[in-house]
Amino acid sequence: MILRTPPEKRTRGGDAYSNAIPIIENPQSDHHYIVINEDNNISPLQPSSPEQLLCTYQCRQLVKSDFIDALSSAEKQARDYQSKLEGINENLTKSEDEKKFRDKLLQAEQELAAAKGREQALQNQLAKEVNDNQERFKKQLESQSKLEVNLENEKNLRQKAESSAASAEEKASVLEGKLSHLSESIEREKKRPNDELEQMNREPEHSVSRISAELEKMECRAQHAEKESELLKEQLEDLRRQLTE
């Protein structure tokens, strides 16, 4: 620092520089700092010279200028600090907003991941249900096909059974007709010997041998007819049992 001393107030019988006012200069700054040393020994009644008044005015002007400069610098620095503070607050607000945005983004990502997980689970469940439904539908189709085949077989068997029943009924009817005719023939054959015997009693003796031979033939035919009648009865009973089954 450089000390600059302005001219001292001149007093009677004293040194002009005994009560000097030091002025301090800062080489790194444009501001001047003036240190005023007040001398209590100076009597206020002493008259001031023009030089002393000029020095006092200059000192006051310097002090005022330095004060104004310092005030301007302080105001500028305050404005700078205010700007920095506003910038910091803005950055802090942005940081908080960014943090909130990141939190919301993270929450949204988590919700999206959860939604994707639920969607994947639902898709898997849906695919499983679709596969199960397809399997059940396939089994139902196979079962329906088997039922249709069985139904067709049953229809064929029923048609065959109905055809067999109709044929059996027809055969039974034919056999019944034959049996009835045979029974009638047997009855006629049974009556015929008696008739012929009566006729023979009425005819001469020479025809007895002939009538006996005819009678034997008729008896043989009657026995044969009885056997055939028994066979037809058995066949008729078999057909009836088949029809009832």
C-alpha cells in the first residue's frame, strides 16, 4: 500500500506537516482510502486558512467519491450475488423439477414394467386357455366322430336286424302256412284211412290187398309229414326266439 499525505493544516508556530492526514492507496483497486487523524489539541477557535479549507474539501470529495464507488461496487456485487442466487434457485428448482420428473419417470417405468408383466401373464393365461379349449374341442370332435360312427353302425345293425326280423317274420309266416297246410294234410291223411277202411268194408275182398298197400303208403307219408311238422315247429320256435332277442 502507498501512503499519500495531503498538506497539513497550518497552525501558528507549528510545522505545516506535523498533523498530516494519510491517504492509503490500494494498487489492486481503483478505490482510495483516506485516514483522517483528528488532533484534539487544535483549538476550534483557530482561524482556518484557505489552503486548509481546500484540503478539507478535497478530502471530503475523495471520501465521498470513494464511498460512492464502494457503494456502487457493493450494489453491483449485490446484484451479481442476487443474480447468482436467482440462478442457484433456478438451478435448484430445475434440479427439484428434474428430480420429480425422474421420480415420475421411474414410477411410470415401474408401472409400465408391471403393466407389461400383467399383460404377459394375461397373454400366457389366454394362450393356455386357447390351447385347452382347442384340446377340448379336438377331443369333442373325436368323440363326436366316434359317436357318429357308432350311430351309423347302430343304424346299419338296426337295418340288418329289421331286415332279418322281416325275413324271419316272412319265413315264420311261410312256415306257419306250411305247418297249417301240413296239419291239414295230416288231418286229411288221418281221416283218409278211416274213410278207405269204411270203403273197403263196403268193397269186395279182392281189393283188400290193394287198399292195405295204399294204407301203408299213407301211413308212411303221415309219419314223414309229422316229422316235417316237428322240424318246422322247431324252426318256427327258433325264429320266434330270434325275434324276441
